Amino acid sequence: MATAVLRRPLLAALLPAAASSSSSFPPSRFHRRRCRYPPLVLAVSSDSPKPVTSSSTDGGDPEEEPVLPLLQELAGCLVLPPKFLSQLPRDLRLDLNDAAFDLSNGPILDECGQEVGDLLLNLSRAWEVADTSTSNSLAKQLPSMEPYLTGSAKSAFGKRLVSAGRRFQAMGPYGKGELKKIAETMIKNGKLLSKRPVIQSEVEAMKVKRKLKFGELEFVLTAEKANIGAAVGLVFGFLSWQLARGVQNIADNSMQYANDNALHLAKSLKISLLVLGYTSTALSVAASLGLLLLAQQCFGLIWSRKFRADAAAVAWEANKPLSIEDVQVAPPQASEVRVKILFTALCHTDHYTWSGKDPEGLFPCILGHEAAGIVESVGEGVTEVQPGDRVIPCYQAECRECKFCKSGKTNLCGKVRAATGVGVMMNDRKSRFSINGKPIYHFMGTSTFSQYTVVHDVSVAKINPQAPLEKVCLLGCGVSTGLGAVWNTAKVEAGSIVAVFGLGTVGLAVAEGAKSAGASRIIGIDIDSKKYDVVDLTDGGVDYSFECIGNVSVMRAALECCHKGWGTSVVVGVAASGQEISTRPFQLVTGRVWKGTAFGGFKSRTQVPWLVEKYLNKEIKVDEYITHSLNLSDINKAFDLLHEGDCLRCVLAMEK
């Protein structure tokens, strides 16, 4: 039986039944459903004929890395000693499962093709069940995939190798260095395979086209052709004008005529030539002006691809209503991505900064950090996303290169923090937003209250294109934070008693995470938080408590309601600037643990796509947190709703 002080009706749906609590705990930290996978097989076949490909020796790009040697090297390192996988320690087996997931998650058959996709699905399945023999047999088939790895399939295959290779890299030294060799080979070869031409936002004028139709005729016009046509028209108009002026200057008595009829005919011809000349001049000038306008439109498209002029909600000052402004959004520089935001949600962190309590808050700025959209353009060196990809911007970066990312102990990343903390981009320490030349600060490296935003490439997670963006945008902050606080930070076990202080979106997500972990009781405390009442209810305290408000007094109450000897309290809420937490040292000496969490401990680029897949598989809730839907123009009303008590998450549509 679960005891709760309820303010949110959604919590009732999340509380576990006592009879089923023991069976709801997942078998591993990252429980996944693989029912969509085909049965495990050793052979890869296809009814379709092999595609005809050209190698580098057949006149292809001489700078392009040959595929076959890379596949042979990869196959060589993946062939392991007998029973190697089954003998891995439990923690390495979990990492191996993660590598299998990274190798085969998402729309793999669409991205890599049927043949390559089937092989990777079966290989990942062999890793999951630690079947070394099957894994070796499949690895030996990798070189035979060379004909199918062309274009986007080769690039997608390479990206999956890099992602899975980083999982092997995190396993560290083991055995005779087999895992290290696999990691190095997968990352190196994956990067070579995923190389592609960089898509720049600065598009040449001739690539921007306009189609003109005249009945059955259709013309494709570029800015270059329009300018040439305008020049030809002006020259023809000038010649026509000169001809007309010449005809007009011919005097009627300058020539002798045989009779009056000849004179009349000459005058008629002169008038006709004048009409034709001046009409041609006028039409030529009009056509030239029209072509120049079309050329200007084409160049305007180029400019718009460089500098977007789009609507954004700008916070000019603390505690002043946000203003909808036309903001110029500069093109992405190296290692940057420009994203068209389609949906964004409001979070209490946005209000916290807007209120002026955030010590890092800078004005004027564009707030927002919980959103989803589509990649519009990318800067030099960006390889993991491309225009058209559906993504979730992440305020918690993941570079996979800094000491934090490599430590395996935290989801914090230090690569771009020095820039995002002061509202600028890392490359030049400048903002990509401006209004009439005045810079507008970024916020948390995301700034999603804008129809277009520029983020670092280490701060954007590519997700399944089938995911509804108006729903999964919530996985950019609140829902993920609550679930991760339970699964990653506290690691709640089955049968535990859990207390949740604050029943907003984050608190309810904590309750959902605790239910999925098999908690036997979930106690929700919202307005009236009495720690001793909780202690009395639980025979000595709870096993885990979560403070989801940002109130330092409640943080102390959450710690002191934990059970002596093993109770753990997790601080999730963000307190105001200058606030300090305190408790009697004896509370910690007697075995209680005080911890904090950021973004629920999730690795953003790696695990946000995994959360999206869990949502699509109906393993986690998202829709239920959305209580209101408005447009960007109603953003101030949305902030009011956020504090009226009946709003969990308000999602704003950016295009309406």
C-alpha cells in the first residue's frame, strides 16, 4: 500500500500496486525491448542483386578511403577467443549491451540497407547474449558487405561504429587488450567511413533556383541566369532606343518621293518603326527589372540561409514580460548546428533565470532549453547530424573527449561549458543572435524560445524520425531528469520505499522511475513537507528521497527523513543564488548519503535517443505531462500557467 499526500492526479497512475512491485523491476539498468529484431541467423542474404559499385581503382574519388580494407581490419579485431564474451565481468557485460544498442538502435534498415542492417542486428544480438561463436561468424562476414556500403549507408554504418567503439573504449583494459583494440579500430575506421562532404550554410547563388511556367513551357531560373538575362535585355533595350531615336531624327523632306502615295507609305513606316523601337525599349527595360528582382530574391534566399530573420521571445530584462522580436540568427560556424525549433516547452529553470535569481543569468537573452526540431544547416566539421535530421537540443553537452566524459563517473561535460555559461558560442566567444546589430545572449547553450537557434554539435541528440516532436521535446529536461535521478543517480532497488518532495513534472517523473524500478511505496509530498511525519509513516525513514523543488529547507528535510544506515537523498531542484544547505554532521556520520544530479545523470547525445525509443515502445510516459498547448506568441500566458498550480508542462508551437 502506498501512502501519499497528493496534489497531482497523475501520481495516482504512477503508484505501484503492492502485489506487482516485485515483478516490475527491470532485469538490468538499461532494460530494452528487442522484439523488433529478426531471429538470430548466421548468414546474410538478399533476394535483390548486389549493387554495382566502383572502387577507388575504378576512377572513384582518389581521396576516398577504400572500404574493403577497413572492413577486413574490423573483422580481424572482432574475431575473439572462444567463450570470451561469456567470461566478461558483469559490469563489462552491461557495457557490451550498451555497445550492442548503439550499433543497432533506431531505423537501422532504412539507414544502412537490408543486408548491412540485418548483419548488425544479428551481431548486436550475439553480443547481448554473449555468444562469442556467433559473433565471430558474423564478424567474418563484414568484408562481404563492401558492395552495399555506398553513399549514406556507408556514412550511417561508420557513425554506428564510432558510437559502439566508444562503448568498448569505456570498458578499459581487459584480458590481452582485445577490447581496447576493438575500440580503437571501430572508432578509427568508423570515422573514415562516415566522412562526407561538409554541408555549408553559405550556398552559392547558382544553386538557388526559381521555376517559371508559361503554359506548357517551363524554365528553371538561377540568380546567375537572371542577371545575364537582365544584362542582355538592357543591351537590347538600349539598341532599340537608339534605333527609334535614329528613325525619329530622319526629316520628312530629306528624301525625294515618287508621288504622294510613296510619301504616305514612308510616314506610316516611320511611325511603325518608332512604335516598335520604343515598345521594344520599354519591354526590354521591364523584363530586365523583373529579372533583376528575381535575382535579388535568389540572393535573398542565400542571405536567409546565412542569416535567418525569425521570431523569438526575447527577455530584455529580469522580471519583465518577454517580447516577440525579429531576430537575426547567424549561420553555424565550425562544430555548430543551426536548428529549426518546432516545439518547445516551459521549465521552471527558464523562470528561475528570468526572475533574476540565476547568478549566470544575462540580459537580453533568449531563454528555453526543452525543445525538439529539425537540423537546418551545419558548420564545418560536423559529421553526426546533417540537414533534415530530427534532433533534441541538450543543455548538458557530451563531447566524449574531455576528462569528464572519459571518466565514466559522470554525465557532466567540460568542453563548451566555459562558453555556454556566459551566453556565447565557443568558436569566437560571440552570440549568433542579434537585433539590428545588438547581440542577444544565448541561454544554457540552447535558446529554444526562437524559431531558429544555433547550438554546439556536442549539444544536440539525433533521434528517431518517427518520434512526435511535440511530445518528445519534454525529454530535453524535466522528464529525463526525474527518471535519471532514480535510475542513474540513486539506483533505486526493487522493494525500496521512496519519498518525493515536490510533485511537478520532475517529481512525477521521479515517481514514475521509482515505480518502474519496483519501489514498494512511493510517498509524495508537495505543499506541507513534515519530515518527521514521513519517518513515522515508514518505520525509521525512507530508503531514498528526492528533493525536486529547489528549497534548501526542504533539502534538509528530505535528507533527515532517510533511514539511518543506508538512506540516500538526491537533490534535484536548483536553489536560488547564494543559498546554502545544512544539516547536523551526525546525520551523515550515521550512514545517510546526500547526492546531487544534473539531467538525471544521462549522457545526452548517447541516451536521449534511447529514451525516445523507450517512449515509442510505451515503456515510459511523456504525453501525460503535457497539460497545455499554446503558440509562441502566448509565451507570457504560458509562464502564468506554469505558476497557477494546474500546469505541468505547456508546449509551445513555434511555427503558428
